[in-house]
Amino acid sequence: MVQIYTWAYQDWKTISKETLATVVGLSDGITADDYKAITGDDYVAPTAKATTTSTTN
């Protein structure tokens, strides 16, 4: 599976770093080390950004 992601990112340009990051840690996905080998960058887990809305009456 890693080889397919490597081709998709490096050769075919059909997947972005952001999309590739979404498969890190999945059972069918890749590891953080695989991510670094494919992209050359360290994997950084995405952080959830909370948005709040306040309403006043």
C-alpha cells in the first residue's frame, strides 16, 4: 500500500500532503515513518480547531 501512496504523491501528483496525512495511522493506511519517506517531511497530527459562535438576544 505504501508504494501506491508513493506513486500517487511523487509520480502521479494525484494526492496532496494533506490528503496523505489523513491515512496515517489507519488500519489500511501508512505510518508516520512512511509519510516522512514519501513526502520528506515529518508527520504532524492535525489539530482540531474549535469554532464557537455566540449569539445575544
